[in-house]
Amino acid sequence: MHTESVERWMHDHVFGQDEKRSAERRTLIVSGVTVLTMAVEIGAGIAFGSMALLADGLHMGSHASALAVSVFAYRYTRAHARDSRFNFGTGKVGSLAAFASATMLALFALAMAGESVKRFLSPVAIGFDQAILVAVLGLAVNGACLAVLGIRGGSPDRHEHKDINLRSAFLHVLADTVTSFLAIFALLAGKYLGQRWMDPFMGLVGAALVVHWSWGLLRSSARVLLDMQADGGVREAIRKAIETEGDSRVSDLHVWSVGPGIYAAEIAVVSSRPLDPDRYCDLLPGELGLVHVTVEVHLCASHVHATPR
């Protein structure tokens, strides 16, 4: 067989990971805004003695680091998209960044909880007026960042909708927003109702919420990193598409994520009248995001047909 004929079946494993997407630009913008706001809130929290405000600033510090990791992941993914050392491209780099970000988020939440407990035991004086002003500023900034970074559920861009790296950045900003709101609530309660204990208490509430969100992000990113099976809807769609053709039956099926919204699949088909593997590939729905498919065909010599479903 000549090399020219083999090239017809050769292809790269970039799968569009070399493209610069809107999510990367938005993450970079939000990262810069977060760093500036973080500096203001941490300084104000220390100066005015507010644990809720300091916790908000510390959260922003963790999120600024995590957003930097997200930006790095986008750029690394693009820069190495054509590196042949990556079997299925660099699509999982974002999931690795998300896992690292979730770990950072959980650690900072635990640190915030520890500091809140200390403030319960050793209360400090709070400059309510100044702290409330800075907390409101933080909430406004976070709200704007959420709008910039917002995951567009109705977007036709499958990559963005399934982008765990983008979801990680979004969760960090969302955690900041919620913590800012809790800080304002605690400061108002302390100023007008004399409930100073609300300040460290809201630090604990915020920490609990962040731990919950980070756990969910750890699980979803770990599924991709460990090559766990794609969700049942994708696998069932593949099975139905193959088994509508004659007496073909799927005997083995593995589908796993190789990037945001894109999958690789290995399909074993048994039939008494098997089709060409290319024909089975043509049967697969295009909207599933299958970018690398291997079909293994087995002849059922006994001509025993499986019972129709």
C-alpha cells in the first residue's frame, strides 16, 4: 500500500483546541478586575476590623489565583494543541486546571472558617460605615464579573457550555458574589441591630457554601481526568443510531471526554450482515460531539439475531 493511499485515513488530534475562544478573553478580563478588587477589600478588612469583609477579600485572593490558573490553562491548551505527545489533544488541560482550582477553593474556605472561629472567641472592633461601603463595591464588581463571565446556557457553542475550566472560573466569581452579599448582611445587622456575632457567623456560612461548590467541581473535573464514561444520554444515542441498521448490535461501548463538549468513542458491533466501519460512523449523530471514533466489527457466524428492543 502506498503512503499516498494511507494519508486518506490520517488526521490530526487538534479538535479545535488551537482556537482562541470568547471564554478565554472573558476570563482574562475578570482575572484583572478580581486582582484589583482583592487588594482593596483585604486592605479595608484589616483597617476596619471586619471578618466578613476580610473573608471576602481572602476569597478574592484565592479566586484571583484560580482565575490565573484558568487563563494559563487556556493558553497552554492552544499553544500545545498540535503537540503529538498528547494522544487526544490538549482538551483535558482545562479539566486539570479546574481540579486544581477546586482544591484551592476548598483550602481557602477552610482557612476562612478557622479565622471566623477565632473572631468568635476574640471579637475585634468593626468600622461599620467604611466596611459596608467597600463590601457594596465588592458586590458590584462581582456582579459585573458574573455578567462578563456568565456561562451562556443557550449558546450553540458546545465547547463553552461544557467547558469545565470556564465553569471553574464562574464558580469562583459566584462564591465571591455570595460572600460579598453575606458580608453586607452581617455588617448591617451589626451596625443597626447590635448583632456583632453575625460577622464571623457569615464567614462560616460562606465557607460552608464554598466547600459545597468546590466538592461539586472536584467531582465533575475528576470524571474527565479519569476517563469515566460519558453520560447515559450520549451512550444511548450512539447505541440507538447503530442498532437501527439491520441486525447490528453494540456489544461493547466506551465513550469519554477528550475536551469541552467533545468525545472519543470505541464501539464494538456484532452483526450477521455487518456494514463497513465507515458506514457505522456515518450513522452517528453529528450533534453528539464525537471527534475520534473507532469501530470494531464482528461477524455473527451463527446468524442468531438478537431480540429487538
